Amino acid sequence: MGQYDALKESILGFSSLGAAALWEIPEARTVFNQFKQLLNEGLVRAAEKSGGEWRVNFWVKEGILLGMRLGRLQGSYVSLDEHGTGFSFFDKDTWPLKKITMENNVRIVPGGSAVRDGSYLAPSVVMMPPAYVNVGAYVDAGTMIDSHALVGSCAQVGKKVHLSAGVQVGGVLEPVGAMPVIIEDEVMVGGNCGIYEGTIVRERAVIGTGVILNGSTPVYDMERNAIYRKNPDAPLIIPAGAVVVAGSRRIKGDFAAEHGLSIYTPIIIKYRDERTDSATALEDALR
């Protein structure tokens, strides 16, 4: 990030100003546009892996928030055909829809998907309709975003990931120092899963249908006799190759015992093996 130190300093300087003051400084929008171009090209990211660990680039989040303050509410109309059929939307003029061309080599299947400016989709990414990618997100090569899936603001998604139908990858824009959701390479996320609050899913993990991962629910590892949870110093981390399914555990207390109550919890039932690989193999033809 050293090559962008001057841009970083400018963004941090402008970030302390309110919207009214920023609107009077033409240079602020120039700096923001330079920053957004780098976001769109995947050259700056809200979080990066260094030395095997993920770290937050808080200044990138500050740049995104700067765009929110700089922007003015604007109405836009997107025409879908020569008859004028289309739709309207109303958002800050600094964050329109992302411009995607054939040169991006990204497949966006017709049917109501949207990609917000300031996000990055690598070549060979596929989006099935309808799906949504928010500002600051980074989606790497060969990943499929299936129908009704959301990639939230600043989420980082690796190579050859499959986000199945209905998956929600939570966005973490504020506070600026908070870790966004990270999904590493070759992870399979089953339908209707939710991954939130800065959870890190390591490479080749399999998240079973309906699993919810967040900062308040511990994950029980039956294979390694371990419990994983978020703490003040680290996010929830799902180990590489873990196969996670939705489970439950008993609730303590006489009332719970009397009524046989239990509470949801994710459980790691095993680690990835040849059988798992065959069941989760991606079809290159779809990409």
C-alpha cells in the first residue's frame, strides 16, 4: 500500500470534514474519484491477508464513507429495452451502479442483479439473478454468486467460492477498524446461510445449508474437541477444510430442562475429504 500513501493521507484529511465543508472543496471529489477507480480495479481493498493473517485497511473504509458524505441524493433511471421499460433508483451520486463491459469478462445473467460502484468482480465471476454486490466488496476469480445472494459492503470473497442461493454475506463498513466478513478460496457456502460480523471462513471449508455464523454463537468442533468463538481480540474463525452443519445444544437451567429446550449452534462434524470434494465439485462449464 506504500504507493498509495499520498492518497491515503488526503482521504484521512478530508474524512474529518462534514458534508457541507467537503462540497466547497473541489479537490475532495477529485481525490475520491481516484480512490474509487482503484477500488473498482481491485487495487485497494478493505482488508488484505499479510503473513497468513487478515488485517483491515481502515483508510479504505474511510474513503468509502468520504464518498457518502461527498455525495448528493440523485434519481436515476435504467432503461431495459427500446420501449422504455426499466426501473428508477435514488442514491448518492458518488455511488451509482458499477459500469461493467465485455472487457471485464464477468457473467451477469439477466434478471434483476445489481453491482454497486466501488466493488470489484474479477474475471470469470458469475452472478445469477437476482443478486447484489455492495460497495467495497471484493470477489475473486471463478466465484459464483447464486440467486438471491448478497455480498455485503467490504466483504472479501476468494477464488472459486460458491455462494449458493439465498446466502447473506454481511457487510461491515462501520466502525472503520472492524474486520469485514472474509471467505477464502474454494469455500462452498450452502443455501440460505448467513455469515456476519467479521467472521473469517478459511480456505476449502464447507458451510452446510442454513448455517448462521456470527459473533455471538460459538462453533463446536467435534473432530478436534474445540470451541471457536469471537473475542475482543479476534473474530470468529472457521478452520480450513471444516465441514460445518446446523446443530443445537442444551440450555442450562431447570426451566430449560423441564421443557427440553435447546439453542441453535453450528457444529463442525468433520474435515474435508475425497467424498466431500466429489459432493461439492464445481462445474467449470458454468464459468
